[in-house]
Amino acid sequence: MMNHVIKLLLRMLTSCLVLLTVAVVSYWVLGLISPQQTLHMDLGQYLGRLLEGDFGRSQFYHEPNLHVILQKLPATFELVLVASILVALLVLPLGFYTAIVPQHKLARGVMAFSLLGISVPVFLTGSLMVFLFAVELNWLPAFGRGQVIRLGFWDSGLLSVSGWQHIIMPAVALSLAMLPLFLRLLRAELMQVMNSNPVRFAQAMGIAPWRIWLSYGLRNAILPIITMASLQLGTTMAYTLVAESLFQWPGVGTLFMQAIVRSDGSLVAAYLILVSAMFLLFSALADLAYGLFNPYLSPWHRDQGVASKSGLKAP
């Protein structure tokens, strides 16, 4: 029990140090973009305001920075959510297929396409989609978020047909950028796991192939995917700048770019702090998710040292 408390305290201390470092950097950014705001406020006063929950006021919107960012956050969150769901729906079947029959022509074609997805930037993919589906075929709208429905403090575009029509192209553009990385990682992990001794022993016992792939293969190969997903989600949430700029999506990425252009240093500084907090949150969620697939790797397990030597997790 004491070990769990110590580890929790160390994790909290590390998170606080990260946030403190980012806060210091944000103060430097604030002085660089809007030096007049730091003339009568030193670093100690700035950190004290942050501890009180005061992230300053936007010079352009004349509203609290936290309120401005939270207004734009639902658009970015829903965009990343839909893109992540598309990636998950494609990665699992394609990852299994390319790992089971790696020498098949179709599997090789999928992997070749993944190389193309890594090489082509988001703005080029998005531009081609806009030209084809919005300009030539006139199937989908080229920009905007469409109709949004108010749910308390949350403005959702996923509850209207217009919202889904507007989110399809930017979500697909983002998913095509993330898909190759997860596909190649899942394929490599599955092939490594399926060539291990425990899996060969299960095959010799006559266990059904589908059960081996799901219970042995996916459960053990999914752990690196969770780690990558926690990093990739935080990165995507923070840097959807290209997709949001291209499709004029009213999210925090567009807000960040506009704040830089308008020299709104206070808003940029608040954005940096909130982005770092999101990274820490996704990292903590990834640690909790480990326990769902392998209890030996969960933060609350007593013998974590044994987990590193335990090998594969049996079904």
C-alpha cells in the first residue's frame, strides 16, 4: 500500500514539474509576443495567478482566455474523436489481415498504401478531397462546422446531418495521417507475438486460430498501441492546425493560429498550458488502460517487477 502511495506522489510531482516548466515557458512567450503585459508582472506573480485559476484575458476577445478556449474545444475534440474512430475501425481488420498473410498481394498493397499515407502531408490530402468531393462532385461542404446543437455548455455538431456532412472530410484527412503509423505498429507487434513460444504452444494444443489471434495476439500487441494512441491523441488535439486551417474548422488549432497572427500573447500562453495538461491527462488514461488488457501492468498491481518478466498475457 505504501508503495502505491509513493508512486502516486511521484507521478503527481512529475506532472507538477512538467506544468511548472510549461508555465515558465508560457511566461517567456507572453513577454515575447505581448511585452507590455509582463512589464508590471514578474514570473512569481504570473505563477500565482495560474495557481488561482486565472489564465488572463484575451486582448482580442476581451474575455477570459479559459472561456475562449473552452468555447472552441468541442469542435476540435469531436474532430479528433471521429478521426480516431475511423482509424480504429480500419486498423484492427487491416492489421490482422496484413499480419496473418503478410506475403499476399493485397496485404502488400495495403502496406504500400500506408507508405503513401505517411509520405503525403495532410494539407495535400485535404486539398485533393476538397477539389474532388466539394468542387467537382459537390457532395460535401468544403468548410465550416455546419449546424451545431447546444447541450448545456457543449456545442455538438454530431447531432445534426449538416454537422456530419461538414466533419467527414477533415476527419478523413486526419485519420489518413494517423492510420499508417498505427497500422504498421499493430502489424509488427502481432507478427512478433504470433511467433513467440506461448502462441506456438497454444497452437499445438489445438486452440482455435481466431481465439489465439484475439486472446493471445491482440491482448499483447495492443499495449504499444495504447502508448502510441495516448501520445498521438494529445498531439492531434494540440496540432490540428493544418486540417482546421484548410477546412476553416472553428477549433482550438484555428484559434491558436489566429492568436499568433493577432499578437494575442495571453491567449497563446494559456493555450500552451492547457495543451500540456491534456498530454498529462492522456498519459494517465493510458496507464489505466494498461490494466484492462494486462492487470500485471496496471498501476495498482503489487508486483510490477514480475510483470516485466512474465512474458505474454494468457487469455
